[in-house]
Amino acid sequence: MLSPKRPSHCVAIAVLLALSVLIWHAETMAGQLTQSWVDNSASATGISVERSQGSTGTFTEIATTSGAATSYTDTLLADGTTYCYRVRAFTATAYSGYSNTACGTTAQAIALSVALAGTGSGVVISTQAGILCGTTCSATYGSGTVVTLTATPATGSTFAGWSGSSCTGTTSTCTATVTAPTTVTATFTATPAPAPVGLTVTPAGTGSGTVSSSPAGITCGTTCSTTYSSGTGVTLTATPATGSTFAGWSGGGCSGTGTCTVTPTTTTTVTASFTAAPVAPTAVGLTAVGLTVTAAGTGSGTVTSSPAGLTCGTTCSATYGSGAGVTLTATPATGSTFAGWSGGGCTGTGTCTVTVTAPTTVTATFTASPMAPTPPPPAPTVNLVVSGGPSSGHPYSVEAQTNVTGAVTVNFYVGGVLYRQESVYKYCLFGGNSICAVGKLGAGAHTVRADVVSGGVVVATAQITVTEPQPTLPASHRPGPWRR
């Protein structure tokens, strides 16, 4: 059917069109044909494309192209079906005659499927769009289409090989030519997990503590053995208990007192040695008795002992052999003073030696040092500074310098009369706005006063006298003697 924009009658145009039909196999569907022609016209506005199903079908217009077009692709056609085409050129007022008729048959759509097999996993992707197996494992292609498949194993798997159609071997790519419904199998094999091996931590020594691992598995003190995949790097960290120190590692390639990373490939044992902190010696046959230090007062500080055992602030109780002499030393913190001892026979502010024969408590009193009083703010002041030489008759400046800050206004008075108000530093008799200018008040003595006003109140005042000389007249202007 012709567009209503063009006349319904046909008028010959001096054109010659030759039409041939080419079959194009689309990547994912066979129902598609491309027509091409030779256009001998020089003035065509467009080309009308008509189609019929089979050589005896009725032609209908299916598209128009530009006058310069030489091909048209007809899509969404039925698979394995013959279609015929003819074209003619047109202008705004006329048509050419029809070209020759050319026919073509669409390709037959054939399915290509991919099957995944084996103990492993992976994906297969086609270079021509259609297959992304793992999600979409089947697609249709035109008969004779060459499809390239690529296999990618997942982590923990390997690609074992292809089977089906013309695909064989273990290379990752396979090329299949689709001429009949085809299934290609991609086999993936799970990579065997490394054999688990045991790792054991053994605590040793006179002290105690814990050992933890990364990756998790060992929290020795509770869980001292576990298994890891062979070759796994395991970092061990030792933490001594209170009253113990970590003495070091041995076994499994571990040494030193830092963290240790062991890579077990066979059953491995690592020893962590802890040493008990020394305690005050107890004479053979004597009973261990407790000594406790308590802190008191408004201040703070620490108390240490000799023999070791007390670091009060952290450890304020320890046991000693009955009859042991223990010397206590008090150290006040910054801002505190040591006020003295009480209990256990201790007095004064020096060191104290207590002989422990029964459970004993000694009190150390610290007093907070009084804070120095805050000095009062300075009294408000103002000074008047004169620059230049008013006494010589030259221009000069007058600046009021004050220690008062904040919202400040300086009122300048000359001879008791308000001359100027300045609220922007610098405060100047002449000029202002941060820059003092020079000026004159006139011949004679002038009393200049500056009042500093803050919060509506005069908080400081200063006064000076500025004297400017009388101008000297030239001799020719001086009055002569009086004559009759």
C-alpha cells in the first residue's frame, strides 16, 4: 500500500533498478533477509520496498528508505520460508517502474545446547550472543552458523574437556558448526582440597597465658589443637596472664617473643613458654602474709615496694614471707603532694619500711596542690601619642592607644568640645579607618582629651596639650612706625 503522501498513479521516471537478494544468518535467529540493489536514478526521493511470501504471493509495501539507500534488512521472518522482493524509486510526484523480482529463503533455526558435567563447576559463553551457560545453556542459530564456545572453571575447579559435535580436547575454546540440533558437553572437575593437618600449641614454663590464632581455630587455654588445610599460614599470638611474662616460642619454625606464623604441611606442635614474675622470697618454713596499700586524700600518686610486688595504682596487694622488711616509696602525681603514711607502723613523708608478720594495710595520703589564683585583668588605660611637630608648625597626627578590647569607641575632645568619635582601630584624631592622617587644629595651645567608652561607660581617659605656633609674617608685611 502506498503512503498517502505520494500519488496513487504511477508515472515513469528515468531510473533503472536491479535487485538481488542475499541471505544473512543472524547470530541468534535465522528469520532475516537482506536485499541490495543498484540505483541508477539521480533524483529519487526514496525507495519503496515491497515483499510477498513465495513467488505467487501478493506484494505489499513493508518499508521506504532514503533515495541514497542501496540495501534493506527484513527481520522477524519465519524460519525456512521463501520471500520475494521488488523495489521502485519515487519522488514527490511520481514513481519509477518496479525493479526485477528477487527471492530468498530464510535459514532454518537450529538449537545449540551446552551441558555441564563433572564434579566441578564453571561457565560456558558463546562468542556469538545467545549462550551464557550457568544461566542460559541453549540458543538457536541459523543453519551453518559457526559458534565459538569458551569454558571458564570456577575457583576450586579445573576444566576437564569437551565432548559432543566437533568439540574435543581440553583447550578452553571450542568451535561448533550448527547444521542440526546439537549438544556440547563441558566437563569441570573439582580440585581436591588440601589434606587437613593438625596444629597443636603446648603451654610451658612457670607462668601462664593464652595463645590465639588467625585464621581462628586455636584459643589455647581452652582449645589448643585444630586442623587447617595443608599449606595454610597460621599466625599465633601469645598473651601472658597477670604475674607472668611470655618467654618465647619453640617448634614449628617459631622463635622469639613476637607473633609467629607457621605453615603446617604435616602435623605440627608449637610450644609457648610463659614465666611467672618473681615474687618476694619467702624463707623456708615461714608463712606468706599479705601487705596492702590503700590511697587516700584529695590528690593522687603511686606507691612502689622493694622487694618488688607492689606498684599501687596498678597492683596494691602482694604477699611476702613473714618477717620480711618491705620498703614503700610514694610518688605524687603532677598537681599533688604526698601528705604522709599511716598504718603498719609507717609515718612521715619519706620512705617507710614495714616488717610484715601478719596481714597489714598501709595508707598513703596524697593532697591536691592548691591552684594558683587567677590574676585580675589589667586596669583599662589609654595613652595619647603625638607624631610629627606641631610646635614647628608642621602637620602632625594624634593616636589614642588603649588596652581595652572588644566593642570600643574613643571620643576625642578639643578644648572640651567633642571633635571626633572613632570606633575602628586605629583610634585617630585626624583621618581614621585604621590609618592615622595628619592635620592641624590651628595656632595656639589646644587641650586634647580622649575618652575610651566600653559598654556605654567611660573606662579610661587621657589628656595632652598640643601647641601650634603663630605664623611668622614676612618682613614686607610687618607694620612700620607710625608717621604723621
